[in-house]
Amino acid sequence: MKIVQTRRISQIFFFLLFIWLCIVAAVGDKFWQLRNWPTNFFLQLDPLTAISTALSTHTLYRTLIWSLITIILTIILGRFFCGWVCPFGSLHHFIGFLANRKKTAAQKIKLNQYRKAQGIKYFILIFILAMAVLQPLGVTLQTGLLDPILLITRSFNLVLLPIADQTVHFVSANERFYETGWLIFAIFTAAVLLNLIIPRFYCRFICPLGALFGILDRFAIWRIGKNQSHCINCKLCEQSCEGGCEPGGNIKISECVLCFNCLHICKDNIISFQTTPSLSGEVTNPDISRRGFVLSLAGGILAVPAIRLSNKLGSNWSYNIIRPPGALAEEEFLKCCIKCGQCMRICPTNVIQPGGIEGGLENLWTPVLNNRIGSSGCQLNCVACGQACPTAAIRPVTLSEKLGKDEFAAAGPIKLGTAFVDRNRCLPWSMDKPCIVCQENCPVSPKAIYTQECFNTVRNGILTVKKTTDSTIEIAETIPADKFTSGDYFCKIDGEIRKKIAKNTENSITAEKFEKIPVAGEKIELQIRLQKPYIDIEKCIGCGICEHECPVSGKRAVRVSAEGETRSTNRTLLLKR
Amino acid sequence: MTEQNDKNLERREFLIRTGKAGIAIAAAGAASYLLYDKKNPAQNAEPENIVTLPDFSVPHVQEQSLSIVKGSDRTKTVAKAIELLGGIERFVKPGDTVAIKPNVAFASPPMLGATTNPDLVAEVIKLCYKAGAKKVIVTDNPINEPAGCFAISGIGKAVANVGGEIVLPKSNYFKNTTLAGGTLIKDWPILYEPFSKANKLIGIAPVKNHHRSGASMAMKNWYGLLGGRRNIFHQDINTIIAELAIMVKPTLVILDGTEVMMTNGPTGGSLSDLKRTNTLIAGCDMVAADSYACGLLDIKVSDLPCLAKAAAAGAGTTDYQSLKPMLAEVS
């Protein structure tokens, strides 16, 4: 078999594997749902995730050790990952092929020539790594924005899969929604469409992972190169060069993605994968100018303090950023979260959403709970997000820890925040309407939402008795017929006794039997029985089910705010004794 | 100097071009004519495709409309209760498609009693198949995430083990309905699709405390059929429960009072919320079943205004003694 055939099979295999692992990342009991499928396979092979989190946290989270395989193979072979494994690379490869297949050989050679601008990706890499390590006042991990594995994972899981599943409902029973999905979609589409201008545009100019491989492969034992000097310089080898690495001339080893098209196309078998340097010369080091290096490093160093001028980690922290159960304290969280979206994909209720920039630039696409999206807040008996997280930005907590049971009984349950009743919007509090849906749905036992009963006299509810027969009072005023028969209305007589109203007409009220019969001229009060909700902040775990269920459907009358969240020590609400 | 085009249009080409232009103009004109709308758009479109839930009830048999069986083993008590009512054959005929509506509102484990007991559902499915049912489906529109509710409540597994089929409430399964004479259920979405394919309906509900309505039992179980922003009905909970009891005409209701949730309902969450009362009620009159079960919760029939409302509308009787319920005890 030809080597390019083998490469194509490898690309198709890994691409299909990637899609399969996206599909199976769902809670359920079908064979294609999460049952031990390695859904983080590509994320764990990604050395940029491993290296950047190791730089930011000074530890290598256990499952990320798999990336060592990629690192070692890259050191030996070069950028095989780009040309043979990376699903985003394969997608660009295929689109680039489709877009340019009808061009002439001369046009293709021009298209695939080496460009100075291919150095930009190294500056991007230096910039984001500088943000993750060289910071006296706290680091931030932003590799997730452009890391190709994370970009395609996020795009497939949060955008393409939900769109594809919208009508067929195969992957999930109901539609999935993701905030800022449009932005993820726009970036993904732009990256794909750039192939129409230059094939593998993203890989050549932007990809920070490719840049990392370009740096790692300078000692590669085997490299592409010329093995004879009698080359006729036909340039055919550069016609379909995926990396734009100039195999016909002074080959740029750091740009070569090992597509082997040059080796395959050369009629004289001059090009081979060999241990000796190319006879027409080779450049092993990436093309990074000193000025570019200094500027990108300085930019990365200054970017973090600039972003943090908004004081989002200090007193101006965003109380509406509710993190999933088990999330690390915010500063540590921002060192680990790679914005891959696995927690948002796995969350069975769809409540975990990609964050926007309103909580600070660093918050973009990090997991935030939005109780107005999804089927029902954060489920009590679910810890899927922590299990899905590849970097333990959301710790893989057990149910016992989440619920504060067994050995965690002393620590108590994990609180995501605290629910607050907005008494200006709440139906019983402000509009004299019975409701307490929030109380009903509170999953904590005993409930964190309790009620206090009260009776409010309705508007124009002081009435004058005309005549009383049995349990029916005729009144002087006119009231709407049948309005007070729901079982929640009472008639208060003699200033103290309340009787439940069974029915009413425009001029009469029938209630339960009166012990003391109201006489003509006496005033009675028409009252509604209300149960007003209160939050027991010691019991509330901030799950947001109340907020999700609140019938005040716009700005909810009960809302979770991050005060009191377990993960931070400086946002507590209660005085601890 | 300007160049002049001295080449004239050929007749043939001119005719083809005018022909094409004519067709394009005619198409634009025709489309405008067909789409032309003199009126303003309506604020809310008139309701379309209003569906009505079928009547699933079986003929009334004197003194065989309510049975109350004491015992701690649900599989035995339910079998006995149905036997007293005339056996499962009275309710399920060979070839029937049976829909079962348990209460699966919450993603809560079975031992906490917030959802219908899975063994009970499985036993009823077995009985249905014994009577020759072609297919038994089990469905609900839970409050928590549906798939999680069926999984964690144990009902998903229990149903699959005995050959039943779980139907998750997909959004396209909801159709709008209007209850004739109703005040609240007007052009409102209900979980319709699974029931439209069934010809028998069995409701199986636990007995639970409910802070707003007083109790959640057989009648309140039908709340799970409502779709849309159903929480808004909490403003008039008694009326909505009564209207549901009028709208749904089940073949049979089974009310599980083996362990009742006395406090912290309807979610519960702790074993201390439960009390063992070892009672299982089955019958065709859900108002009577709920009225009897008030005693298990230590409340009076008059504490639940929905019962009187439903009875007044003809959905059943609160005077369950008048039905001469059949009593039994199994150990």
C-alpha cells in the first residue's frame, strides 16, 4: 500500500473515532452512551493541554500523561499528529483538497509555497503560554481558545451535533441549547472556509498545537528530505504539500505535517523519509524572529494584568457565574479549565452553558450554570460534569461528597451558590397569588425553601353583609362571580374567624358553616390564603431547580447567586461559628 | 474615440430573451398575487389542531369500582386489588396497547418514595401481558430531566425487564387540547402522542404530601400530562387538579399507600419523610381513591378542595363508602 493511502486511512479512522466519541458523550444506558468510552481520548493526547496546565498548575493531572505518547512520537517522527491524527487537520486537509482540486499545477505550487507568515502560530503559542506561566499576580489558561482539538471538540459537541440532532432527536430526547453557540459556529466556519484561500490555513498560520509540534520536532530522527542531488527541480513535490514546507528546496522541518504527498508524487524517487538531512538543505528551527518573540512574550505577560484590571477575581467578582458542582475556586479554576465543553456536552439537563465575556474575558466558554436553559437546574443525584472534565477544573466528586453524606457529612453538601427570593417579583409576596412552585421542587430534605402562611385581604375586599342564610352571606357590594371559589379564598368575619369560601355569585358568598352568623350591616373581609416562600440559607445548595421552575418566566422571582458557594472561602454569606 | 457595437441582436435570440423575461415577470406577478395579504397579522394565531384525549374507561360494574388491600408486599397487594375488581381481564383485553402513567416527576431513588415504586409498575405490566396485551408503554413528563428520572427512579430498568417500553416526552409528542367546560385547560399542550396510540390507560401514583395542594395522589398524577409552562397553574392548583381529573378518563387507577410521604413533599429526600401504612388502593373512581387515601396522610377530605370540585363535576365521589369498597389483606 502506498504511504499516502495509509495516511488517508489513518485520517479517516481518527476523524470517525472523534465523531463517535462526541456522540457517545451522553449520560444514558445505551451501548453508545458513555459506558466506558474514552470520550476524552483526543483531549488527553493533546500535549498543549498537558504542557499548559502543567505550567499553570505545576502538576500534570493524571490522565494527561497520555500526551507523553504524542510528545515522544513527535520528537522521533515529527508532526505526525497534524497529518495523521488531528481531526481538525484532517477536516482542513479535505476541504482544502475540495476547494483547490481543479487548479493547475502551477497554481497549486504557488498556493502551497512557504510563507513567512507561518511564523505567526509560534507567536500565538508564546503569547498564550506566557499568559499561563509568566505572571507574578496569577496566571490564566487560554490555550482552549485556539487549540485545534479543543476548538473542534467544542464546535462539534456544542454546535454541530445539536444542529444535526435538532429534528431527528437521536443523541438527546430534546433540543440542546448553548449560549454563544453562534460565536463558536462562526469561528469554526471561518476556520474551515479559510481553506478556500490557502489550504490548511489554520494549521499553517494559527494552530498553537502545530507550533508546539514544530518546536518539538527539531530533533526528529526521521525527516522528509531529498536523497539525491540530481533533481530536475520540477517542483511537483510542492504542488500538494500540506504544510507549505518547501520540500523541493530548503525544507522547513517545523512546518512539515508528514502528509507524504511529496514523497508520493516525486517521479524520480528523490524524496524519502530519512535520517540524513535533505541534500537540498533543511531548516530545523521554526522561523521566529527575535522581535516577534519578544513582542509576543511581552504581550502575553502584560495581557493578564490588563484583563484582570476589571477586578473580576476581587471584589468585583461576577455573582451570576455559578460553576458546576466540584469546580475549583475561581483562580485555580481559570488555571485548569481548557474550555473544551465536555461538561456542557455531558450535562444531562443542559444547564451547564459556555460562558460569555460579561464575567470577564477569561470567562469565555468556561462552564456556567444558566437555570433558564435546559430541563431542570443541576440534578441532585448527578456528578457527570466532574467525571467528564479532562483537567479536573471540575473535580470528579462522588455523590457522597456532592450531597454531604458518609465521610463528607461533616463538610456538608457542595453549595453552588444560594437562592434568593425576589419579593418584588414573587407571586405570593407581591401579587397576592398562591404559587410556591419553588418550594415544591426544592430537592433538599428538609427543604431549603419553607413557607409562612398569611391571609391578605383582596383589593376592594371589605364587604357589607346584607343578609345571612345558613352559610350564604348576601352582600351589598358587587364582586366578580365565581372568582373566589378556587379553595384559596376565605371570608373573615368578626375580625377573627375565617371560613373557606365554597362558591360565590356577584352578590353572595357561600362558605363553610358559620358558628356565629354575621348580621346585616356587619363588615366582612374577603381574604386569600398565601404561603410565602423563604430560603433557609443554611440548607440551600444553589442547585437552581427553584429558579428553573419559577413561573415568573422572564427575570425569575427566585434566582441563584454565587454567594455562599463551597468552592470559595471569600464569598461566604453566613457567619461561621 | 468610442467603439460602437454594430452587431444587431438576432431575431431568434431576441425572441428567446423576451420569452425568458416574460416568464420571469409572470412568475414575480403570480407570486405577489398568491401571497398578497390585505389584513394585518393577527396578534395570536387561532388555535389549530386541538386534540382530545380518548376515553379509556371500561363499563361500570356495581360494587366493583374500588378495592383496598392491606399488606406490605406491593406485588401481592396490587394483584389482589385488581383481582377484587374483577381481574385484569376486565380492564385489559387481548391485543390491547396499554399506556401506564406512573409518577416519575423527580430524579430520586425508589426508596425515597417520591416516584411510583418500580416493582409495582413491573407487576402491573406483567398482569397486562398476562391478559394478552400487545404492548405496554410507560410514559410521563417529569419535572427533572426525563431520562435521568426514569433511570434513577428505577422505573426504566424495571419496565425494560418485563418487556415494557419507556416513552420519553419528546417535544413533538405534545399537542394542544381544550377541556370542554374547563376554565384553565384551554388550548394547552399535553403529552398526547403516546396516549393516542394506546387504548387502555392505567395511572399508578404514590401517596404524597404536597405543600401547595395538600396532597399528591391519583388525580394530581395527571399533572404529568401537562406540557408548556404548567407551573403557572399553581396559582389555582385545586381547579387544575379537578380539571385534569375530568379530562383524563383512565381504565384504572392504582394508588400506592404502602409507604406514604408525610412531610417534605412532593420531593421528599429522606427516609424520615416516609411512613409505612401498608395500603394499596385500586379502582375506577380516582376521586374516591384519593378521598380514602386522605386518611393515610392524616388529612380530611375537606382539606383538599380539588376533591369536592372534581366530584361536583362528575368525575367521581368523595363518599368512597358509598361505593362499598372491597377490602382484603395479604401477607
